[in-house]
Amino acid sequence: MASTKKFSPEIDSALYDELVQTADRNGQTQRHVLEQALRFYLHNVVPSQHLVRREVMEAFEQSVARNRELLERLAK
């Protein structure tokens, strides 16, 4: 049996209601739905946030700021 840890975060009430409804609709426990959501976030979302190095994003943002007027004219 897997080891567990108890924690009690405060979350947005509408999000909590959605969690409860999803668990009920799927015949699952709230714990299962929450663990699946955390697992997906940690294994899929977090790694994708680090695909581009911070320095590259900073250079891109500086370029956009520097060339904002030109980019707006090109967009028209």
C-alpha cells in the first residue's frame, strides 16, 4: 500500500464544487480526482513550462517591447 500524506489546502469554492461534481459523476472519490489532477499537472504541465530557457524568453520579451510599434503596423 502506498504511503500517504494528509494536507488541507484552501481552494476556490467553485473549483471545489467542480471537483465534487466530477467525482460524483464519474463514481470516483474526491481524493482520486485530486490525485489524478495533481499527477497530470506535475508530469505534463510543469515540464512543458521549462522547454524554453529563461534567457531566451527574456530576449524575446525585450525584442517585442523594442519593436512594438513595428509589430502593430505589421499586424494591420
